[in-house]
Amino acid sequence: LVGCDDEVIDASIDISMRDKKKQKGMLKGWRKCKCKTVVDMPQSCFSTASVGKDESCDGDVDKDPSSLSESGSEELPALVKKLITLSGSLPKADERPGALLFFPGIPGSGKSTLCGAVSTESLCAKLDQMDAHMNDDGKISLSKKEGANEKTGESNSNFDRPVIVRVGDAVKEKYWPLVKRERLEHKPSLYVADKNSTPTVWNTIAEVCAESRGVFAPVLPDSAALSTTTLMFAASADGSYKREYVFPFSLQYLAVCLSRVLQRPQKSHRGKLDAATDNACMIVVKFFCLYKGLTADRVKETCEDMANEAGTVQIGSDTFFITVPFFVDNSPRDLPKDLHDALVDAIQLQCKVDSGGQADGAPIMSEIETRLRSLITSHLDMLQALTVSKEASCESFLSQIVSLTNSLDSYDISGESKVASLPKIKIVSIDVNATDVHHTLKDAAASDSSIAEFLDKGGKFDPSSIDADEKKTARYIKDTHVTMVHCSRSSQHEMRQRFGSLEGSELDVVVNGFLFNDEIAALSVEIPGKTLGNQSLDVPPSENEFAHITVWCGDGVEAVKSNSLPSMVEKGLAKKVNFQNRVSLHGVLRFWLTE
């Protein structure tokens, strides 16, 4: 540090400056930089020094520090000699790739128990029991060793990677940015993310792995738990139309996870999810529903695709999945009918709430919560008998971690990762012209006085003056659209996979009605199954059960409230006018990108 002592700093900063203290603190902050050593040098030793005038060494200070011209002091040449010596003693950077283990699951799945078993000591002990060999086909096989040192009882193994287990409930800052920072600081580390990782964060995890040269390693339950559940729910008020929902986990898995959460002593859980939590069961069900639309196979396929797209470190050509035993049998017994039906009812309610089809689900949720708690308690012995012991799960988990680290050390992984730099999608929508939407309403108002009255109250429609981002005042929506999927309900990968080939495609949506009250108004629409044109493509259904175009919002009302209009109509809190003559509106499928 040159000229950074207190006297020099005080003399170099104008005493009248209001931010003198701040400037002085910034200069002193250099002392806190992580480095081999800190040396203070006065500015005077550089006043007449020059480099590169000794022709005999061509100015190469690395070869001959004496090439520095005399400055009246020996401090500068001595410093250069010291720096050269220190540079030669610096340890080489550890360029080995590491791994990031994460848990696609739900509360009660045993994640924290598994994470609690991971430490340098436990991995060393596991290494003493196992010997990794490379087969001709490039796969790892494991065989038992004789054990630890018989004389001392100490481990014969040396697990020389940093082991970081980061508990999500103990972190006060944003979790995944913290993970990224720590992975970049400790690239060879075995990093275990003790947090339920739902599909919306898988792309983020893949990008962290790519930037930090890490293996993307999902930790999944066995095939009896990771088993597709298919349910049919009514999608219309009269039940005439039903919609299929798929989830990647079995109902037995959900039931066991519920039982484990309820078995936690009251107010014992760091994340405040235990028997004392009023809606504990429905919170677990909500996590279960965050995987809606994914089959068991799709969970693995999506993870593999994300890892490949982000450019994460690969062992061979495959994503490294860690599969932990959960159930004793590959086909666990069916649940009792009363418990099965209660779980299905809870899932159906949560799906309706998530899609906005249930404006106020609290009373019904309370009833289902009470029902689930009672049934879980009644069938607790049966549920506990379904699963393997904690010890068996932890043993398997540690063994697979050792296999992973042996693979990282054994395989020749070269080249830096390349991180995908695709922009983030906020929503996928079918955009329609706002003027066409308003003309549709005006035509409908000619035959329905309630719509005409609404338009009078809503004020004059002026496309040039309305502001879709202004939420404090009543307004017509300028960027009218049908939301197909929102980023809060689907991963970036899923949105691109389902709709990527359709971006920019033209299609006609059919308007069949108008729902409104004093706060919000929307046109209900039907989405076609095909795009327009000679090369027509299949159009996936909207994630919203109520497919609609939000038209108008009242004072302080956000457009998302339009999702609740069907349930408000059922309760008499809004009105619906069905159109006798349906109207087609031309639209284009677009990606709305975050700034």
C-alpha cells in the first residue's frame, strides 16, 4: 500500500469535504483485502524511481530487481525482491470441479436429516469402507475396504474438499445468491443446499453450477416415492368439464411427509413448520402442488435438459442423480380410502387457490387441515411402517456422495463451463389489440344494458393515454393479453420447452363472455388447439383455469385479481354476461421478458 498511512490520507483529503470520513474509510478498506501480506511504502520511494532503463536486463524486474534506478532508498528494490519471493510461494489454485447437491422435494421428506449426516468426518469414515474402481465401461463400482487403521482407530482416508452444508431456514439473506457467492469462492467444494428446491429455481441452480464449475446433482427419493400421480378435477362450476392434473410424487409420499411434519414437536422447527403451525398440512400440500404438470420422468428429463443448456460440469454424458431410499417396498400399500380422499380434496383445493379459481379458500382449508390431522394421527402406525430407517437413508446418501467425489477426481473434465445467457421470461401470453378488445365490448353493450352501464362508469377508452403500469387509479388495460403461464408457476426451461416453438405464432381466441364488478373486469375466452397458417402447431392449454383478457381495473386493484372473477360470480360478488354471438380476436403468442 503506497501512501495509505493516516497522515498521508489526512493531508491528501480536503478538510472541508463533507464526506471526508467516507473517503478515508474507502482508502483504509484496501487493508482488508484478502492477500498474502500487506506492506506499507511511503510515496517518496517512487518519486524518482523508473523502470526498464537497465539495457542489460531489458527492464525485466522479475529477472533483476536492481534494474530499478536509484531513488535514494533501497526500499523499492527490496520490496520487489520480497514480492517475487512471495509470488513463488503462493499455492496453486485448485481447479478441480465441485458439486452442488439440491433437493427437489417437499417438507417432511427427510432432507434435513440427510444434510445433518454430511460432514468431512462422516465422508472420511465412508471412504474407509469403500474403494472406488473404474470399470471398462467407465462406470463406478464400490467394494468394501478392511476398515480404519486397526492400531489407532483413525480414518485411513483424507477427504480433501471443502464441505459446505447451508441450511435454508438459518439464512437471513436471499438464499440462492448466497449459494452462488459461496460456490464461486469454493469451487472444488461439495456444497449441500439444505432447502426444498421447487422447479422454479432449478434453472438458477444450473446456472450457479455452470459459473462455479460444479456438478448439478439433484437428490431424489426412490421410484416408489418419485412416482407419477394423475388426478381428474372439475374445471367448471357444474362439473361438466374435467381436467387432468399430474404430479411427480405418489400420494403415499405426500402422506408420509405430512405425518413427519406433524410429528415435529411444537415450535421446534427453525422454519416454523411443525405441529404448532395452524396450516401445516396445507403448506406441505402447497409444495406438492408446485410440481403440478410434471411427471416423475419429466422431473429427471427437465433436470438433465437444464444442466445441459446451462453448460454444467458433466460426469461422462449424464446428470448425476442421487437416489435415496424412502419406502421399504417398491410398491407401498394403498392408502386407506378416507386418507386418500382427504389428500385428493386438499390437492384439488390448493390447485383452485393457486389458479385464482378460489377467491377465499381459508374456511375450507381450515376444515381440510383438521380432517387431515385427524386422519394422519389415526393411520400414523401404518405410515411409519412404510418407510426405511433414517440410518439406511443416510448410509445410502453418504455412499453416493463418495461415488460422486470419486468420479470428480477420476474423470478428466477439461474446459470451462459456458453459461446460458437467455433473457428471463416473465409470462407467456397471447397478445391481442386493445382497440379490438374495446370494440368487442362496445358491440356487446349494444345488446346488454349492464355492459353499457359499465362502460359509462369506466370512462372514455383512449389507447394513447391509458397506462398498464399505473396501479393507483382506475384504468383500462393497454397491453391486453391472455396469460398462458407465469414465471411464478413454471421454470424458465419449462416455458421455453412448451412454448418456444410457438413464439410469434398467430392464432385467434374466441370471446364467449364478460365478467365484471366495481373492481375488475375481464373477457372470458377459449384458446384454440392449433395456430393459424399452413404449418399449424399444437397450442398447450393455459396454466390459468380461467382463460381471460383483463380489460379494466379499479382504483388500487392489480390485474391479477381478475383470476378470481369466476369464484366472485359464484358468490354473487360479480356479474357474468354470456355472449350469444361469439367473437374472434386475432392474437400473437409472445414472451414477456423481465428488464
